[in-house]
Amino acid sequence: MIRLASLLLILIGLYGIFSSRNVIKILIGVNVMELGVNIFIISVGFFKGGIAPILTADSFSSAMKFVDPLAQAMVLTSIVIGLGITALGLVFARKIHAQYDTYDLGAIGGGKDD
Amino acid sequence: MMELFNILEVGISVLLIFFALAAVLSKKLLTGIVFLSVLSMAAVAAFALLSAPDVAVTEAVIGSGLVTFIFVASIRGLRKAGDGS
Amino acid sequence: MNLTIILAVTVVLAVVSFFITRLNKKAGGFLTVIASLFAFVGLFLLKGSIGGEFSIFYFSFKITMVGWYFALIMVLAYSMTSFFNPFWMDKMMYPGSYNFMYLLSMAGTIGMFFAKDFITLFIFWETVVWSSTFIIQLGKSRKASYVYYVVSAIGSMATLFAIMMAYSVSGTFVISEAFAGLSGGAAIAVFFTFILSGLAKIGIFPFHVWLPAAHGNAPHTFSPVLSGGLVKMGAFIAFLSVTAFPAYEIFSGMFKVMGTPFPIYFLMALGAISIIVGTLMAIKQEDAKKLLAYSSVANGGYILIGILMLDQVGFAGGMMHLVNHAVASAAAFLAIAAVAYRTGTTKMSEMGGMIHRMPVTYIVYLVAIISMAGIPPMGGFVSKWLIFQGLADKGMLFLAAAAFFGSIGSFMYVFRPLSAVFLGQTFTRDLKKKEVGFFMMLPMLILTALSILAGVFPNTILRVITEIQASVGISPVTLAENTIVTVNGYLDAFRVFIVFGFGFTIAFVIFIVRRKSKKVELMDTYTSAEFIHTRELLHYSSKFYAPFERLYDKAPDTMKLYKKIAVKIGELGNLTESLFYGHKPEKTVFWVMITGIFVVIIGGVV
Amino acid sequence: MKKVFTAALVILFGVVLLFGLSKSIDIAGYGDGLIPGKAADAYINKNVTSGTGEIIFGETKNAETGSANMVTSVIANYRSFDTLGEVTVLFLAAVGVSLIMGKNSKEGKMKKSGFILRTSAGIIFPVMLITGIYIFTHGHLTPGGGFPGGSMIASSFLLLYLADENFKLKITGFKVAEGLAGTLYVMVGAVGLIIGGYFLINFLPTGVVGDLFSAGIIPVIYVLIGLKVGSEITGIVRDMHKEEVSV
Amino acid sequence: MINPVFMIAIPLILAFLSLVAARIKKWLLLSGVLINIAILFFLEKGETVIGGFKPPFGINLILDNYSMVGLALAGLLLLAGVVLSLDKADKYSTVLLTALAGINGMLLTGDLFNLFIFMEITIISAYILSTAGKKPEYSFNYLVIGSIGSVFYLAGLVVFYSLTGTLNMADLAAQNLSMGTPELLVPLFLIFTAFAIEAKLIPFGGWVKGVYGNSNRLTGALFASVYASTVLFVFGRVFNEVFALSGAVQTIIVLIGVVTFAFGEAAAFRQVKMRRILLYSSIGQSGLAAALFALGLIFPAVLLVISNAVSKFIMFSITGKLREIYKTDDYTDLKGVFFSNKLTGIAFSISAMSLIGLPLFFGFYAKLNALTALFNGGNWFIPAVILLFAIVEGAYFIRLLIALWAPGKEGEIADKSHAVGEIRIFNIKKSILVFILSLVILAAGLIPDLAGKLISSDSGFMGGDGPAFTMSQLKGGE
């Protein structure tokens, strides 16, 4: 169920990018997509009854049913990369605002090459 | 145990989709960012549910914390220009 | 003599001349004379090693009779024209590059005619194309150079396609074996794409557009090479497409017109159309070089028809016309160049009476146009006569009519520059102009002599052609002592020469004896208080054939077709630009989604 | 009209894509478990190089990686190279942000913050700092690790930065920390190459799974990651906090 | 022998250090790219395991012939770019060093997730470099489209991971999944989208016009050569070695490549701005290379990528500099600009003619190889398209060359008095550098067999065949 939701999240994010011309909103869309794919990865590594992949006093043996640690490691990476991209995107957004005094890509109107 | 999982699963899925739609469809930028933050919290819940505490912690700190912060920091002081919608 | 040495020396001298020209322009120009004469002599001596095969570098060569024949014609045009080079260096923007490209393109033509395989041929061919493109741009029009390249590229890309397609069937690039095993639709595709570069180079309709542009606007010292030389490269491709690609054998089962398979007849018809178009357009021209360019279109038609006949008589005519046209058109272009050297223009309405200032150039031009028009006793007459004979033999009425029309029309157009440039009264401006120097006169005189000799003793050339005919397995044209024998009759060129010579002498005597005509200043026109804005319109050569031209005023311009295609490509480009590119991510998202839907559906999932 | 069209297109794309994806995997449910013998399975059993049998918390000694937290073992050991790249991504983003924001901007002007905020910040700051350090030093035992830990450190400094206008972040200090931490990370890898023959090999002995000093180089790497991420994020946020000077 | 991991580690260390020692970052950058080339000669070929965990569990680097060629090409062109535009590169020292690590990592890695990370490093460095164009909306566009690609890549990759449980390229390839079936179509499409976006394929590369069109002489040259060739090299590996294409997917990808070629060339045809001409030509060439890769014709594709990268590097560098001097890159305003810059002009012309595929230049050999390989595969439609649009390509490049060389009014002979300015484009050292680069194209075109052998070095690529056409086959008939 969450897997389907995560896929829908990707699509919603895509819709956010597709339908909006406001750079901040586009970035929100990008973030929603990234969240979606992160949850999707986790859901792929998950199976029902799987326990968190940490050996503790309770779950003490590697023979127990742990969920996929690799998928989780990938998501950790993906989250950090997402942060980097979002930060850069926001800086671009601010540059756009500084240059054209608007966040609206539609109002920039083509942006002639120098 | 299993039933609780199913209920939580459906609940979180609905929340995820709802907040995602809210974030993408919101008219005001700040509302969108807040919803994105809330969506991120829902994702934290999802990660926790899917036995991924590491990811949940990271997402909580980075996703709903830092990302929200830099979003807000970015548009702070610019809302007066009337780009809210 | 060794081909390796010829090619190596030419290429090395090309590079050397580039640097020498930077030191001394004239010396660089003279170097091209030395290099091209060396190549000519070397090629002449190469006859002994016909049949030899060898490779230089990774190129493989085979010295064939026909290659030798073509190369000799080509290098003749190059070497004769090169005599003009030293005198034009000051007018060139890039004299060093000019000399380099001049010799490089010459080396390219030599290598191309002796290529044993198609890749070698193609490499040398393309080298000629790009190096000559860079020469033409130095002339009067950048656009001309562009048009020249594009038309050439259409041809060479098509030919490359044909070569590759043939290779995929036969597995070899060797010219004599590459086309083996082709049949059906593939054979037709290969045939038409292969010959396309030939058609483009000869300037067959609808590829003739580059000739007036390039010939007319190239540097004066390159137009003779273009018309006398490079156009003949196309004839070589035409030759290959009926011999190496045995078109008559492969298409023997096809629908025939007058005994000729339809694809070949179709091309011959294109040749006939070129004759008509070339003639009609030549009549219209105001510029002497453009006029000659259109006459090259017409003559290219004759050559194509002749070669494609691949028979005893017509083929010999086509092959011989190669020489005659090369010599005559090179001479004519050189004569115009000589006039332009002194007057600085090629517009007929800006000249007149040059016969008084440049009598030798006049004679050269006169002989050249007589040959081009196919009037006895020059070489052009013999070759055209042979082509007529061949056409008449096969009963190809349309083609014969076109050829006949071309001959009549050529009287009209060749006479025009003759009268406009050389006859009439001399412009005051030109009164002090002198004949060109001996160094420039020499090549013109040699070409003139060759033109006459070809008309008087055609069998010298025809004997070479009989060897070519024998090498491709068709019965050679029958030659007797000084006569050419065909089914319909025979031609004794020497006797013709005697008769014409006699008539010419009588006419000349009358000209000398009779009273001198009164001379009027060319533009000395009286008007009733009208102010004349465009004086050149009053030049008697302007609108020379106005009543005749009016008959085909509305004829469509082929160039428009190309422009339309270019516009269409541009529109596709516009569409691409506006559809896919911009600064909004939504555009790309849209296309990603569309492509995704498309892919999933096509991929058979849905 | 346009909205309907866009929504319709996305929905069509979604339906087609999900339908297509449903042929590859189950798009609504979950898997049945890990594929035995494959990467994830090997990471859990810590038997990539050599099998040591069942790993028991608090008992097994000298496993190929001593981390009790398997995600940590993947991040800082099995696929440490990925993490190096990931840190680089963040590093690059930080460099990019400061490069692009570099000109035409100045420090954001702060309103003088209230007494309460300043005081509470003074109390919270050390707590957050210590929590952050705890998180990344215990990354091999508990959930968390270098990234949240580093972010926590960054947040603590940010708090101070927001609360106290006199507190100026020493950029150079952070840059040095960022650069040195990154360099050391690569160096640790290179040392591994010299000692163990492989880049980023775990060349320190591993102890009993579950102990604090049990994971070989993992804590070392996590400390470096924590420092690096912390300083990078601080840099990013600081830069983002600058104000544009209208051009 | 040196461990290939240093190809990544050294630039990274230098990048980190350049932050600490900002004053000497220019020299760190220079030494970084130089060391990168130097150690290229001493790398040990084969597989390198990272962290001592054997693949498919750990990450491995693969240095075979194919990655070697990619590394050498990217490294050399980056070096040339840095040397040629050191003044511009200074500011981006850290970014470029990191990008070098990313590019080397992309080419070396044998792990699909590791590839994702290095791709992100490379792309993010490209985002940052793209801001040199001072058009943030285009950088933003690039970033958003690139992020979509990343998300798609991850989604597709994870599906494959869930099916096979591995991220290792070789291990995944060993699973023998049949890529032509509808079952794997969507994940494959997702992964393809990510690469298609970076490889500029139409209709995915919507960012290209803005980013390339506003590039300066450093970024334009690097984007069109180093970045483009790296992405295509990885494209070739991923879609041949990992996901061996077949069936409908292959047809679709080839079709997209061919359409990209045709549309790109058509779009370049109507441009008057030189950067636009070059960027659309890059798009076209990319499409062609992608199509060849998708068909499994690796060697011709590699030749094409190399010839295109070197040519585009030279042309973008010169164009960028021209724009700096004359404040325009509209070639109708730059007529005869090469008159006082012959060496640079010749370098530009050689590059252009090689791109067109004229003989005596390297591009011809590449084109001939592509055509032979295509025809050997019984394919005549793609060659027809290639040749048809080669005419278009030749037309606009020759038009450009004519304009840049020969000024003058129509109807008058070309004359230097109409030439624009007499400013030197590059100083003499840089002119010679550019000229030598172009001589490489010429030399490789004159002795193509040797060049081909050098590139494929006997063993060929990924176990595939070497040259489909060699000049030496002319001598022996076969």
C-alpha cells in the first residue's frame, strides 16, 4: 500500500513540476518526487514481518528476519543528495528572483541569449 | 500486530498522498513549504513503519528540518514582493 | 613514370607552394605551373604502365586506359590554367591557400581516376570537392561556393550510400567487383544513387544549378578548371555506372525504350533536358562566364548521353566530346579571364570591340566557341557528329531532337559574347588596354591548337577511345585512314577542314578587300532631352535575344526547388527548437510523459 | 482547461506507467524476503569475504565488520565508497551555493533577538552539539550516524547564529574543517590501501559486535562524515541566509 | 602500477584541499588534471575491489580498454580546457576537480548505484558550471530536468535490484534478464530516461539549448566534449554490457537516436549564432552515437564520440573566445574573422570538416565505420538518414566556414577590407595549442588504422568487435 502511495508521490511531484511555473513550487515538486522514490526504495527492501536491521539485545542474531539494509543505505545517500540538489535549486531560484524580480518562469518569457 | 500494521499502512499512505497533493497544489508558497515539511514527517512515519529507523532519523533531521529551513530562508523577505501565489 | 611520384610530388609541392606564396606571391603561382606541368608530363609518360596495380599508403590504385584518358584531360585543364595563376595572386585574399588547394585538388583528381577501389575513389573525390569549395569562395560570390558544396554533397552522399550498399552485398570495395551480385530493387537503388554524384558534377538537370553560380563566380583562374576539368569527374562516374556497374546487363530484363533499359534511358532523357535547359538559359545570360557555364550544362548533356549509350559510335562521341569540351571551354574561360584581367569585368554590356585591343584572345575565343557549337572544322563537330550518329542509329528521336536543338541554340549563345565583347566599338576606357603577355597567351594558344587538331585529325584521339572501348568489351568505332566510318556514313575530318579552310580564306579576302565601315562610339546615343540613367541598357548586346527569351520567361527556376527544400528543413529545425527547447521544465516533463506513454504502448505492455 | 489537460496527461502517464511497472514488480504489496546469497543477505550475515556463521549480538568477535547497525556497516564499510561520493555531492553543492551566492549578497540582517531566545539557545546549543556527536559516534550501534549527527551539529550552530547577532560564523574555520575532514576520509581509504591492499578497507580490528569500540574504522569514518556534513550544511545554510543585494 | 582508485581519490583530495588553500586552488586544479593524465599511463588494468569486499557485494572499479579510452579522452580534453581557459577555470577550481573525480568515477565504476552517485557529482558540477552563463533560469531548468532523471534512474534501478538483489553491473548482466520483454520495459525506460536527459536526446534534453547556448569558452568546451563524451561512454556500457538491448526497446531507443540526429541537424541548419549551431550539431551527433550504441555497434560509436568531442572542444573554445572579443557569436557579424587568425581558423576548419565527415579527417573514418557496421547488420535505413542529414550538416558548417574565412559583398571578390577586426583570437601559445589539437584530428584521419588500433587496442570493446572498416582492407581486397 505504501509502495503504491510512493509511486503516486512520484507522479504528484511530476504533476507539480509540470503544472507550475513558479520555481519554488517546482522545487517542491522535485522534493515530493524524491521523497516518493525514497519511500519506494524502502518499500522494495521491506517485507512483512521484517525487523529493523540493527542487532540489539532483542534482535540479537543475524539469522533473524531483517529487512534490506542496502536499500536503506541507498535511501540515506539519496536523501543527502536530495538536500544538495534542493539547496542548489533554491540558490538558482534566488538568482532568478534577483535577476528578474519574479519567481514565475512564465513571466521571464524565453530569456534571450546574450 | 499484523492488523495494526495494515491500519497504519493505509493511514500513512492516505496522509502521504494528501500532504503531497496539498504541497503541490497549495496556492501560497509558504503553505506549500509547510505541507512539504509535514509530508516529510509523514514519510518519517512511513520509514519507521517499514523498519527503517536510520532513514527515519535522517529524514526527520534533513528532510523535514533542514530542507524546510532552507526553503523558508530562501523565500524569507521576498514574500513582500507579492510572489506568494 | 610512376604514379606514386606524381602524386607525392604534387602534394608536396602543394604544401611547399603554400609557404612559398607567403614569401613571394608570384613565385608561389609559378610553382603551380611547374607542378601541374610536371604532373601532365608524368601522366603522359604513364601510358606505358597501363594495367599496373599498386598501392600507396592504404590507397589502392590501378592504372587503366580510361583513367589515364580522364586524368590527362583533367591535368591538361589544370596545367593550362595554371599559367594564369601568377598574375592573379595579388587579387586573391588567400593566395597561399589558393595555390595549396589548387594543387591538392589536382592531386585529388589524379588519384580519383586511378582508384582501384571505391573508398580510395571517394576519398580523393571528396578532397577535390572541399578543396575546390574553398577556392570558389575566394571569387565573387560566397553563396556560389555554398551552392557548389551542397549540390556536390548531395551527389557524393548518395554515391557513398550506393558504395556501401553494394559492399554489403558483394563484400568488396574493389571497383571491378563491388557491384557483383546486385539485382532487383537493390540494383536500381544502387544505380541511381551511385550515378547521382556524377549527375551533380556534370551538372545534369536538376543539379545544374551550381554551374552558373560556381563557374560564373569562381576566381577567373579557377573557372576554366571547373568547366574544363572538374565537370569531367562526373563523366567518369557515369562511365563507371555503365561499365563497372553493368547497367545494361543488370537491367536487361527491364522495360526498354528504343532498345535501352528504362533506367538508362531515363538518365539519357535527363541529359537531353540538360541540353535544352542549358541552351535556353545560356541565351539569356548577361555575364560571359555565366553564359559559358550554361553552355557547359548543355555540353554535359551531350557527354552523358554519349557515355550512357555504351555502343560503338555514340560512346566514342561522348568520350571524344570530353576532350573537345574540356579544351574548348577551358580556352573560352581563359579568354574571358584574359579580357577580365585587362578590363576587370565579365559583364558583356560593359565591354566591346576588344578585338582591336586583344586580337589573339579573340582568335582563341572564336575557335573555342566554334568547337563548342559543333561547327566544323573544330573538334566539337566530330564528337557531336558521332553522338548524332549513335542516336540516329538507335532511333532515339527525342534525344536526337534535343541534341539538334542544342547545336542550333549554341550558335545563338556563343555568338553573343563574341559580338558583345570582341566586336563593335571599343569603350574609351579600354582604348589603352593591351593584349595579355606571352606567358598568359601561351596556354590559350596551345588549347586553340589542340581544338583545331582535334577537328582535323580526330582519329588520334579516337584511337585511344577504341582502346577504352575494347577494354570495356564493346566493339570499337571503325577508323580508317583519317576517316571515321559508321553505319550511316563516314566522316573525313581532314577533307572537311580543307573545305572550310577554303571558305574561310575567301571570306577573309573579302573582309580585307571591301571598304571599311564607319565607326560610331558604342554608347554615343542621341536622346531627345531624356537623361539616360542606365547606359548599359543601350549597349547593343543587352537584351540581345529579347524576343526569343520572352518565349520562356516564365520557366520555373530550379534554384527555387532547392530553396524550398532548405526552407522545409529550416521549418523542421524551427519546429524542433520550439517544441523541445526552452527554459521551462514543463516542456521536457511533457515530452518525457508523452514518450513514456508511447514507449509503453509500442513496447507491447498495454 | 489547461489544468484539466495537464492533470489528464499526468494521470494517463501514471496509469500507463503503473500498469507497465506492475508487470515487473508488485506495485501495491511487498516482497517476500531477501534474495538469499545476494548482497543484502551477505551484509546481514557479514559473510562477504568469509563466512563466520551466525552473528550474535554481544558475542561474535572479529566479524568482517563489527557494526551492530547493518545500515551503518553498509554505509561506512561495505559501500563506503558510495558514501565518499555522497559526501562529495554535498560538498559540491556547498561549494556551488557559496560560489553562486558569493557575489552581490551580504549577510542577512537580524533583528535583535530577545533575551529568552538567546538564553535558551545558550542552553540548547551544547545539548544539541553533544547529541549530534553522540549520534555519529554511536552510528554503528544505534539508528542515526554521520548524516543526522552532522546535521544536528550544524543545527546547533545555526541556532546560535540565529540567536546571537554577535556570533559570526568563522567561514574559514568551517572550510578548513570541511576540507580536512574530506581529505582525511580519502586518506583513511588510502591508508587502507597501503595496509590492507584495498582502498577504504577496514584496517582496524573489530571487536565484539555491540561494543562501542567494535566497528574498526566505522566510527572514524562517521566522525569525519559528521564533521564534514555538519560544516557543509552550516555553510549552505549560512550562504542561503545571505540577502540578495538587488543588482 | 597504480590502483585506478587514485583516479578518483587524488582529484577529490585536491578538491577538498582547494577549499582550505583557496589561494593556490588554480595550481591545485592544474596539478590535478596533469596528475590525472600522468597516472593514466601507469594504471593497472582489470578489476579493482574497493574496501576488500569482493563483488558483487562490494563496489568494484573496472578498467578495461573501453573505460581507458573514455578516461583518456575526458582527461586530455579537460586538461586542454583548463590550460586554454585557466583564467575562467580559476573560479571553478574546486568544482572542476570534483567533476574530474566524478567523471573518472562514472567511467570506472562497476556498480550501478555507485554510478548514480558519480553521475550526480558530475551533473551537479555541470549545474554549477552552467551558472557561468548568467542565465539562472536555464541552470534551474537543467537542475529540475536532471533531478527528474535522477529520480527515474533510482526508481528503475530499484526495480532491477528487487528482481535480482544485486547492484553490480557484471552480476546483473549475468542474470540474463531478457531486456526485450514487456516485463522489463518500464524500469528500462526509466533508466534510459535518465541517460537520455544527460545525453541530450530529443525529446529529453530540453535543457541543452539554454545551457550550451549561454556557455562561455570554458564551460561550452567542457560541456560539449568532456561531459558529453563521458555520458555517452557510460550510456554505451550500460546499454550493452548491463542491459543488453533487444526487441522493441532496442528499436525504440535506436529510433529516438536517429530522430535526435535528424532533428538536431535540421535545427542547426537554420541558426546564425555559432554556439547554437554547435549545440544542435552536438545534439545530432549525440543522437547518432546513442543509436549506434543501442545497436551494439560500439566501436563506430566510440569513434564518433571521440571525433565529435575533440572537434566540439576546439570549436566551442574558439566560439567562446570570439564572443568575448566581439560580444556576439552571430557569424554574419564575424565575417572574415579568421583572416588575421589563420592558425586558429585552420584549427576550426579542420574540426568542422571532421565533423561533416570529409575525407582526410578523423570524422570520415568514424562515419565510414558506422556506415559499414550498419550495412553489415543489414540496416540501410539508418545509413540513408545519416547520409541525408550529413548533407544538411555539411551545408551549415561549410556556410559557417565560408563566412568566417571569406568576407566580401556578393558580386565582388573576397577581400580583406570587409573582414571584421584584426584582433587576435588567441595568443600565440594558445593558438598553437588549439592548432595541435586539430592536427590530432588530421593525423588520426590520415592514419586511421593506427588510430583505430590505438583506440580499440586489439582486444576491442567489452568483448565486442573492433573496427568494422579498416583502410588496410582496401589493399588486400578484403
